[in-house]
Amino acid sequence: MMPLTNTQRQSLRHVPEDWIHPMPVRDLFSRPGPIAVDLGCGKGRFLLARAAAFPDVNFLGIDRMLRRIRKIDHKARRRNLANIRLVRIEGYYAVSYLLPPESIDMYYIFFPDPWPKKKHHDHRLFNARFLDALHRTLVPGGPVHVATDHRPYFEEIAAILRADTRFQEIEPFVPAPEERTDFELWYHDKTEIGRCSFVKAV
């Protein structure tokens, strides 16, 4: 039997010591490199495939559900993906308070909860305050890639980003087939997936 590597032995989950001030995100990884955040990483299909395809990029998966984080941790360690770290926390809070200024090279935000009922729209992730947090934490020129199956919410997200002169629209990011999230696989033949990408203006 092959001996376990250090990655396979040690959990990739990180529990911040301080939940109020920014955490030293670059210190979470064993080697330097650009940091990509998969915000709301779900069951981890995209995160695991992307991290395997780009071993020189450090990936931070953030999700509020402990069960999902535990499963991704187990799968990532089995695949010896040393470039993944995981934090269990609500995404808006993480970007607003735990990620340092200009520390993130790119964001992937796929299928955020659309909160379809009008009375719940205030719970939606994308608003002016969230864009402030994205802008503060992104490096200049860093992209934000968004996808959702909920067309009205997609139009709202795209409109909010297009109205903010701190961001410039670019060609939408399209994941490779093996990187499609479970949500995308479910909705792929049922509805059009809305995609948009923007970069932080230099």
C-alpha cells in the first residue's frame, strides 16, 4: 500500500481564528501563486476539476454548508490536490470581512441563490455593497465570472455590474465539460444558462 501524502493526511479546511478581521489568505497555501475563490462551491465539481487542471493556481472554496465542505475536503485529499483550501462560512460575509484588500486574483460565482420571491430579494448576494467588497478584495484586472440558470436574476446581476464603472465587461467564462457544476448539469437541457464576466478596472 502506498503511504499517505501530507495532503491526504491533513484536512484542507481552515477555521479562522478571528472572524472579524481579514485572515492571512495567502498563508493558507503551501506555495505562492494566484488565488481563485469559488464562492458557494457547492458539491465541489467545478472546484475539484479546475484545481486539478491548474495546479499552479491556489483555490479557496467557500460554502456555508458543513456537509458540502467535508465532502470536498475528503475528495480533494484523496486526489492529492494540495492547491485547495476550504472555509465554511456565508459568502457575503467572507468577501466583506475575511478577505484582505487586493488579495484575490479571480472569483467564480456560479448559481447563487436567486431568492425568487420578491419579498426575499433583499437576501440576494449581488448588490452595491457586495460590489464594493468584490472591488476591494480583487487585484487590479482581476475577473469575476458569474453563471446562473435564473434569467431574471442574471439580468439583474449583469445590469448591476455594467452600471458600475469600476468593472469592465469581458467575454463570458465558459467552463470545460468536466468543470460544470451539479446545478449546471441539472439545468443544462432545461433552460439557458446566463453567463457574464467582468474585470476590476485598472
